[in-house]
Amino acid sequence: MSAAQVSFDGDIKPLFREKDRSAMRRAFDLWSYGDVQAHAGAIAKHLKDGSMPCDGAWPAERVELFERWVAEGMAQ
């Protein structure tokens, strides 16, 4: 049995806090599907190297969830 497909609205958007959104707002909106989709590669890189969010790295499970969303085609 395979796990359900990861979606932006149900799985990814809730990972980004208001403070994360505010910190990145000058570049793009972390609560916008289109913006996150367009910048997914850069976001994944920064999540993986621990430089995002700026107040501490995500746990590995969250990074893996984001990467899985990208790998599965970034469903909305």
C-alpha cells in the first residue's frame, strides 16, 4: 500500500509558520502554491542544508516531506 500523495494545501503550506512567511515575503510568498512551486528547488536546498528557516533547521521528516512533494510533481 502506498502513502497518499503529498499536497501543497494539506501537507506543505501548514509547515510554514507566519514568521517564515513574513521573513521571505520580500522574495516570495511561502503560502502561495505558485510561488513555492516556482522556487521549490531553492527552498529544498535551503531546507536540506539547514539555512531555512532562519531560526533553526527543520527535522529530517519535514525536509523529506517537502522533497517527496517535489518528487511527486508538486500537487496543489
